[in-house]
Amino acid sequence: MIDLFGPPEIWLPLAFATLMGVSILVYVCLDGYDLGVGALFPFAEDDEKDRMIASIGPFWDANETWLVLAIGILLVAFPTAHGMILTALYLPVAIMLVGLILRGVAFDFRAKAQAKYKPFWNRAFCAGSLMASLSQGFMLGLYIMGLKVTAFTLGFAALTAVALTVAYSFIGATWLIFKTDGALQAKAIAQARRGLWGVVLGLGAVSVASPLVSPRILEKWISVPEVFLLAPLPLLSGALILTLWLLLRRMPLEKDGLSWLPFALTVTLFTLGYLGMAYSFYPYVVPDQLTIYDAASAPESLLIILVGTVFVLPMIAGYTVLSYVIFRGKATELRYD
């Protein structure tokens, strides 16, 4: 099998980089929407907050599994890169973990606490969601800047922190369009209309900053024939943004059968943006410092890990798919009795 794919020191790092990339993309799309729902909490009434929680309740813990998988792959397959990245991003990673823990605690306690304490746990759930979203956006900005800490890179990281949080709130709003109806769905449509421009700002900021910060990325973008291979990504992204804008203006539709479409289009838009980043940074796992081949563990170790991944990955994917199949349809009234 190894001979079919070429030298193991080449295809094994690439295979694990692909697995890690897919895990991060799935996490951003899935946990992105439930973080976004949490970020929208301040704009909802008390009864609407229960419906919003019901829309993400069966899925949020399965969504976070993909983050654990991505970090696990980084640790075991690219230990050198894991050390460099987490050392540079120690503080935002710590804030993200505190936010995710706070979300999990608030998710359960808001259902079990006395009524007078429920507003506190609602605020805690929103705060945890914002902490996780902002810290992830900050980490993205510093990563694009090559993990360098200057006044400019910190400013750019702050911009991407806000932009990613708005993007999460946008995909969260499209999820609510899909999973709710009535007044809450109408409110989510209005929020999605406004949030779309934050997504455009975030994609634009990353697209402009990446080639400016790295001459290598600029060369990849403008050289021939690479420029023709890359051209479909911004063109398709622009078409998706226009389609989303037109669709959201027409919603709510008379028939709710297409309520899933804004969410599906948003996932596609996120995927295109992620593919553009992956193309730009490959083969580096630490931008312009460390390639996936230099950072990879020994081929013998990777081969053993790959055997374990063959068993673990289908279980994670199967559990995720099963939860979405079982709890398909509109979110119903939230009850704990």
C-alpha cells in the first residue's frame, strides 16, 4: 500500500494535514453556528432563548468533538508545530477553553437553577460563546500574520476576532432560520441580513492581508497557471454572497421547505474561504516557518496513528451524522420535565 502512494515521508504528513484541515473546517461550520446562536442571546426574549437552546441542544457537544480531533492530530502528527503554535497562542487558547467550559456549565445550569438565577446563566452562556468566538478569531489573525506579535499584527488579530464572531453569529442566524419558525425565524432573518456584511468584511480582510504579509503567498496567487486555478474561488464566493443577499431579502418564503438553503450556502461559503487559505499556506503548518514535512512525526509513528484514526474517525463522523438525523426538523418547545 505504501508503494502505491509513494514514499511514506511524503504521503503520510499530507494525509494527516488533510485530516486535520477537514476536522478544523467541520468544527468551524458546526460549532460556529452554535457559538453564533450564543452570541445572539442578548437580542432574544426569554422564551426565544429557550427555543434557541433547543435548536442546538442535541448537537453542540458532538460539534466540539471535531476541535478535540483537530488538536489531537496536531499534537501527535506535528508535535513541533503544536509546540510553536500553542506557545505563541497560549493566552487566547486559555481564554477559549475557559469560554467553552463556561458555555457547557451554563448550558446545564440554566435548566436546573431556580428561575431567579436563570438570567445569570443566560448571560454566562452568551459570555462563554463570545469568549470562544473572539479568541478563535484572534488566533486566526495571529496565525495569518505568521505568529508574530507587533502592534500591527495585534490590531489585525483584533479585527479578525470581531469579524469571525460576526461570521459565527451569521451562520448561527441561518441555523435559526432553518430550525425555527414564526417570530424567532423572522428575527433571525433580519439578523442574517445585517451579519452578511460582517462575513464579507472578514473574508476581505483575510484575502487582502495574506498576500501582503507573505511574498510567497502573493507569488502563488499571481503566477501562471496558478492564478487561473485560484480564480474560481473568489468568483464562486462572490456569487454565493450575492445569492445569500437576494435570498435573505425574499425571506420568509411562503413555503418553509427552503429554510435550509441559507445555512447550506453559508457552509459552502465558509468552505471556499477555507480552501483558499489552505491553498495559500500549503505546505506550511506554521506560516513561512515550518512545513508539514519538517514538522511531522516519524513515518513509523504516523502509520500506527493512521491505523487508530481509521477506527476513530468513522465513529466521530457517525455519531455526528446520527445526532442530526435523529433530531432533524424544527426545534420544539424546550421542556425539562
